[in-house]
Amino acid sequence: MTANLLDFDLEGLAVFCERLGERRFRATQLFRWIHQKGASQFDDMSDLAKSLREKLKVHAHVQCLPVVSQHVSADGTIKWLFDVGGGNAVETVFIPEDDRGTLCISSQAGCAVGCRFCSTGHQGFSRNLTTAEILSQLWFAEHFLRKHLKVSERVISNVVMMGMGEPLQNYTALVPALKAMLDDHGYGLSRRRVTVSTSGVVPMIDRLSMDCPVALAVSLHAPTDALRDNLVPLNQKYPIEELLQTCIRYLAHAPRDFITFEYCMLDGVNDQPSQANALIQLVQSHARQGLRCKFNLIPFNPFPASGLLRSPQARVQAFAKQLQDAGLVTTVRKTRGDDIDAACGQLAGDVQDRTHVKVRIAQQRTIILRELNEH
Ligand code: SAH
Ligand code: SF4
């Protein structure tokens, strides 16, 4: 079996090149061809020696995940569905804004954490994505968008690991992918513009602070263990106090001087004034120990199996105001891509019906290939 070069960060690629009897600097050239120029054919890599290209053709390939479908929202958001085999698919969402282009990437097919309000969680866990499968999403989106928009400069400026899956439960594959995103010879993204979002895998947050500190978002969703145990079952293993202490430790290494707490607003569940108050007490009581944070309130994106409802807008605003009045920086997330089911937690609603997914993947692939060919 030959190696998929999307599976490597630069260091991994250097080791691979050495095994082929090549000098390490060849890896830098190769890495730039793949990630900066979007090349996948070795013959296109004109400044590589012919002998190296021939060797690579025997031992390596550059293989992106197959695209199953592409949906473009009225607001410019684009959602891609990628086939990861075995009847599974993962989703990637591009969110264009005036001053940035954000790509929301998946880390697993399904998720084992099983949060009550998340459709990926309801779907269960299928498998971890490989580094190549994680990086494929960025490689494809960046080079597709450049070609489509007819630009040669970078389109994606920000990456958020907020698609399907819990990135810190796929740590070994995640870290090389993050390193390739940050590498100046790769995508050259700033650490502050790459965000790992986690439901709170405490030991892995600590490891990330050592191995690859990027911006951190923590899905909090509740001010008390009793409620969080119920909404985010992982809380039973790593309760709030332990999680906050870990956040404080992370801040010493973080590229930003705050942690973002995500809080999904669920009607009558976690959106009451008393709960805003409890949240304020919780973070203020840790401020002395060094906890610096911002809140991002996410209006819940409902799906039938959850049995939950979105908080009314007025309650979201009131909750935000209560936090702001207490001096906590709080934003309410705009929902983007609603019309194409690309909003948080709606991802891969499409693949829940597993019995038909293979047929649908085949049908959708025909459509996307047509669309891609037209551009
Ligand atoms: N597993 C990681 C990252 C993926 S989920 C995590 O949980 O942080 C990304 C964000 O979407 C999380 O904050 C998650 O709580 C939120 N989310 C999940 N389902 C949602 C839904 N139905 N509506 C709104 N936000 C949701
Ligand atoms: Fe998994 Fe995150 Fe969904 Fe929870 S919210 S089930 S951790 S993807």
C-alpha cells in the first residue's frame, strides 16, 4: 500500500522522504506543492527531480476524500458532504464573512459523547477520521474555492474544529492536521485563528497545551454538574470544576488570553435568569485563579429526535444582557446556512438514515460531479 501524503505534517513528510533515501528539504518542496498549490499529481511538481517523482509514484499518492454533495446557501455558506466509506459521510462548512473565511471541519464520523442536543451525538460513533481525512477537508475547500473564485491568494483564514465529532477523542490524528494548518509551508494559519472546540476531554486539553496550543472553545452549556451531566454525558467523567481548572492551566499556553465558552440555548432547560446568575458566579469565582473567558451563546438548532426546543430570541437576548451586565464578554452566534442544514448540530442529519445512505451517496455524487465540472 502506498502512503497518502495528506496524512503527514511537515515533520512526518520529512521522515517519509528520508525513508525513501531523500534529503529532508525535499519534504518542504513536496509539502508546499501539495498544500500551497493544491497539487496531487507528482508530474505537476516541476521542480522536483525526475528520479524523486518516479519514486513517489511508486510509494505515495495524494488522495482527497470523495465529495458526495455540495450545497450553497443563500447567504454564501457552502456545505460539502464527504464520503468516508462504510455508509458514513462527514460534513464541512465554509462560512464567508467580510473580513475572514472560516472552515468548519469534522474530526470523526459520528461522536461517542452523545450530547442530548446534538444530532451527531444522536447518530452514535462510527470511527475516527485519519489525519488525511481531516486535512482533506481543508485541502479540498481551499483549492476548490481558489479555483472557483479565480484567486491565487488564500481564501480560508480561520479553521474551527466544530463539525462532526469530538476532536480531542481523536487526538493522534488531530495534532498533525493542526500542525499542517499552522505550518508556514502548509496553510500558514495563525494559532489564534485555528480553534479546537471540545466538550471537555480534560487530559487531552492539557496535552494540547503542550503539543500544539491553538485557540480553545469549550462547550459548557450548563452552570451546574447536575444539568451538565445530563446534557453532556462526558461531564460525569470530567466535572465542571476539573474542566475549569484545566482551562486555567491551558491559558498559560494559549495563543489568546481567553477561552471561549459555548452555550447552546435550550428552551426552559438552561436559559433561565437564575441559570445566567449561576454561570456568572461560576466564572467570577474562578477569575481570581486566572480564568479569562468569553461566552458565545448558540441558539439551539432543533431536530425532532432531541425533544428539545430553541429558546425564544428574547430570552437569548436577556440571557446575553445578564452576562454582559456582569462584565462578561458575550456574543450571540448568528445562524448561517440554515436553509441548507449547515448550522451547528445539524451536521450530517443527512446520514442518519443509514439504510439509504449508500444509494444517496451514489446519487449525490453524480450531482456534485456535474456541478464541479460546470465550474
Ligand atoms: N465536539 C465538539 C465540537 C463539535 S460540536 C464540541 O462539542 O465542542 C460544535 C459546537 O456545536 C458545540 O459547541 C456544540 O455544543 C454545538 N452544537 C451541537 N449541537 C447543536 C445544536 N443542535 N444546536 C446548536 N449548537 C449545537
Ligand atoms: Fe459530540 Fe460535540 Fe455533538 Fe457533543 S456536541 S455529541 S461532543 S459533536
